[in-house]
Amino acid sequence: MNVSTSEPTTPNPTRSAMASDPDALMRIKNLELRAKAVVEGFLTGLHRSPYHGFSVEFSEYRQYSPGDDPRYLDWRLFARSDRYYIKRFEDETNLRCWLLVDLSRSMGFGSGDHTKAEYAKTAAATLAYFMTLQRDAVGIMTFDETIREFLPARFRTGHMRRLMLGLENSLGGKNTDLITPIEQMADLVSKRGLVVLISDVLTPVEPLRQSLSYLRSRGHEIVLLRVLDPSETEFSFRDPVMFHDLESGREIYVDPDAVRESYLKNFHEHAASLQQICDTLGIDLISVPTTQPLEYVLFDFLNMRMRRSRSAATRSANLNAGGPTA
């Protein structure tokens, strides 16, 4: 992914320049046009903000040799190691990325004008569109309790259209099964790459820990993009109402005032457990409400990728310099 790793003083774009309304965006029926609108708005916002330079990514350091361009010397690293190092750049990467998109029935919930599924598919389309512009290979897997669609990670003419068609599949099945697609991804894909799991992750965390650990053991980097409706995070219901379980079909009469405290306690405990799993396994977790503009999702994703890239490059340089790796 061709992204500059230069670090600005204030790593936040001008939000007024990057704030498309998700409800307005979802009115665009064509998924590829949605993704294009988000990416173009994102790039426009970057050019209007202090956060410039999404152009190329450096992958590692090497020691300075006579004739090297001194502009690429890393002076901070020189101050720590007393040695000159040059950042090595890539004009084109061979990053392979797989987008795992949860399309189970629970993703069909939405308290506003669009569902979690529509938001998740648009987020996946946006990432796919952006990475394809960067000449990265992108694949998808959509699932509910079974695998619905699988397209290998490729960069070639016509592949983007096939990705969009795969993402436009309607919701299917009943239950959410994150374990099967994660483990199948680990078994299907031999080359290391980046796996982005897009889901509400409303599932028991212990089995998820085991499957994510298995995927990490195969050398893949993982980003977990958790998509939630604001009413799920805030439990903002006021009047007694009949709740309908989208996956089991069961109906339950609930008085929100009587269960709010217990619900929020269980929700936050689940979220904390999920964060602990991600921290332990070195997984990046991005929690996103369905009211958040998609440009911010793309920005947070790239910002997180850049921080990880800088960390890996610094560790590599410290090892070469014989210094500490922390």
C-alpha cells in the first residue's frame, strides 16, 4: 500500500472537508460509486488539511552509502544509533489484502436509515477501491454461518467489478459464525497478507480468540473493523417494546429501564474482552458506529497501518544497529 509514513504534528484531517453523511451516501445504489465518492472525498479532505503526503511507503532502512540522497537520512535514528540510515522506498507494493465481511442476519439491524450490513459493505468497497488505486491485490470473503462468496486477492482488469458484485450479495443464513471463515481463510491463503474482518462481532469471545490466534500463527496481519449501530452501544430505547431476534426469530418483551444497566455492563465487558484479545495477539481494532462518515474509517485504517509500518521499520533498524528493539 503506497502510503507515506511521514508523521505530521497533528495527525487529524480537517473534518469539515471529510464529512459525508452516511445516510446520504447510502442513497447511491451502486456500491462502486459509493466507494469512489468516499475515496475522492477523503483525498480532497487530505489536500485541505495538515495531513498531506499519502504517496509512497518505506519498508525498511539500510545503512547510508556514498552517493545516496541525503534527504532520506533518518536523523532521529542517527541520534539514537550514531549511524547513518536511509529509508528504502517502494513505488509499488505487492500487498495482498482480504476483506472478510459478515452478512449474517444480525448485520441487518439498523435503527436509522441504513443497516450495519449496508455500512459494512460500503466500508469494504471503500477499502477495496482505495487499495486497488494503490495497485494492491484485494480479495473478499462474505459469510454468515457459511461462506457465501470468495474471491482471491488479485490486481487485474475487471477484478474490481467482480469484488463489487460479490459484496452486493444480500443477507443470508441466520447465525453469525466468525470461526469458520477465519479458519478457512487461514487454510486457503498460503501467502502472508493483511486480513480485514468487518463484523459486529456479537459472538462469544473465547472461540474467537482461538481462531484469530490460528490466523495470526499463519503470519497474517489482522485488522478488526467492528461495525455497531449507536442504539447497540448506548441502548437508547425509552419505551417498553417487543424485541425481535434477527437470527433466532425469537421475540422478547423488554422494558428498557429495567434492563439498561445490565445490558450496558455485559456489552462493555464483552468489548473489553475483545480489546484484550486484540492487544494480546497484535491485532488492530477499530470500532465504528454506523453514523460515522466513511472517510474517517479510511483515515483511521490508513493511520493505523502507517503506525504499524513505522514501528516495524524502527525495530528493523534497531536490530541492524544493535540497539534495543522496544
